[in-house]
Amino acid sequence: MEIAYSQLAGVLTDFSVSLKAGERVLIDAYDVPDNIVIALIRAARAKGAIPYTNIQHARINRELTASTEPDQYSVQASWELARMEKMDAYIALRGSDNIFEMSDVDPKKVSTVMRAMKPVLDYRVNKTKWVILRWPTPSMAQQAMMSTEAFEDFFFRVCTQDYRRMIPGMDALRSLMEKTDKVHVKGPETDLRFSIKGIGAVSCGGTHNIPDGEVFSCPVRDSVEGFVTFNAPTTYQGVSFDRIRLEFSEGKIIKATGTNEQRLNEILDADEGSRYIGEFAIGFNPHITEPMRDILFDEKIAGSFHFTPGQAYEDADNGNRSQVHWDMVCIQREDYGGGEIYFDGVLIRKNGLFILDELKKLNPDYLLAEA
């Protein structure tokens, strides 16, 4: 296991954030073993970088959030922002013994905390080199319906895969998205139309998330029309949701249904931007095929796309601002009902497999083949 920790620490410090001598890196650890934090400290020092740590625990964060005073997190955000402004890179390791730890916390208090901490998040996302990693736990194995040993084997395989093999296909998809105006997404209970003209696109192959495997853009804010049904379950703010269906008019979500419908709409009413879309992405990691209620895995599912109410990223920006950024996933493989994606009237992916020759290197038969 120590060898696996060292290999993973090497991927994160060398490939994901490309640490250089003299750079400061904050290692933000949530409920993970000390040994992986130590491995990251050693890997950072081996690069000549300067490591710092922040150790957090979900149950403690829940207690602080549940009992927060009105200005408590504004004070905390001030020192966390000051610290983040000193960093060149950020590595987050996020474990969880219970993904529903925040499920009984007053959503208004959760919203207050998220609003207060947003400047820290914005600085980290837009001004530092960063990567976020989920940590394998028995609860994650249960979510994936796997044994703990099998899930750990899967985790280290997907997290240490050769992400460089994705580069040719990702570059082709990014280039195509950058030239695209009209997008049409079809499938069971899904018929979406929107424009991504002038927004740009970003390849994600191990540089921001581990695991990774997506290219994202963003709809022109007022262009989204139609409806979409998400067949992957999702957990947000510690609450579970299934079969979310969103309807759009002039870019805005005008109707949202699914399980926990009241909470769903409370989140979408958090602020002005939370009913508009901040990201459209296509996922293609061949090792990730089934949802497990963990978005860092689920948004990369082979043959999926995700559509995101809330905040847009500045490097593929439609101007939408929100404290919410909720990736909702639809799988379009045949075993999930199929579906198509069209760019400017041309079919680019059908039933989860890319059709255009220049994109076929993102299909599983290429990505899983021996290099």
C-alpha cells in the first residue's frame, strides 16, 4: 500500500499540478490516512516545493455548520483567503465515512457557509494550480456495491492510469467544441438545445480532478431550451436525489422535479444564478462505467454528459455566478437507454460512443488498449 501511496502522490505532484522548486502547495486533507498526507509532503519536497497542510474532519465541519453564527464563517473565510493567496498550488484529498453527514443540517446554514467561503473557492479555482481527489473508504465501496478490496484496486487503477493517452482525443474534442455553435442532446426524456458559440472549451485529463476524463464548455447563458432527465443518482449538500428532470426556457430552469423535490428547488433558489447553467461536459473515462453517488467519479463515466446548474468556470465562462455548482449526470450508453449528441447538426456521439474519426480515440476500445 505504501508503494501505491507513493505512486499516487507522484501523479498528483508531478502530472496534476506540476510542482516546481520554490512553489508553495496546500495539502487539504479530509478524513484520509496520515500516510497519504506524508507521501504528498515527501513528493512535494522531492520537487523542491514547500508543503503546507490543512486537516479536516466531516463530523467536526458538520457541527460547526449546524451551530454557526451569522458572521462566523466570514471571519474564517478572511484568514483562509489570506492563506490561499500565498499558495501556488492546492491538492485536496477528500474521504468520507458518511456521504450524508450534512443531510440534517439546516439548508439555510449550509447556504450561509457556502456564500461566505465562495471567495476562497474562487481564488483557488482561478488563481492556483489545483487538483481534487476522492479517497477510497468502505462507505465508497458500499456506494459502488463492491467489496472494500475490489474498490481499492479499482480506485488505484483509475487514479494512476496513463492520462496522457487521452490527450489526442481530448484535443480533437476541445477543438471541435471551440468551433461549435449549436448543440442538440437527445435521449429518453431528454431533448436539449443550446449554443456554446464563443465560450471556449477545456480538456480535463488528470490536471484538476483525479479520476478525470472530460472536456467541458458552457452554454450561452440564455440559450438553453428543452428538457433533460438525469439517470445517474446524485448527492448534493449531503442529500440524495434521483431522476431529476429539468425544464428550460430562455436559459432558466422553469421546472425541476425528482426525489426530494422541495430540497431540490430550495437549492436551485439559492441565488439568481442557480437556475442557469454553468457547465456542459462530455465524460469518457473507460474505467468508470457505473454511478456511485460521488460526482468526481460519476461525471467522468464513459458515455455520459453532465449539465451543471450554477457557477461557470472563468476559463469557459458565460458570466453566470452562483454559490451553487451542481454537476448532474446523464449516461447515454445503450444499457442506459442510449442517446445522441449533435454539434451544428452533425452527430458526434451515439449511444455513448464517438462517431467522428478524430474523436474515436476517446472510445473505450482505444483508451483501454495497450499503449
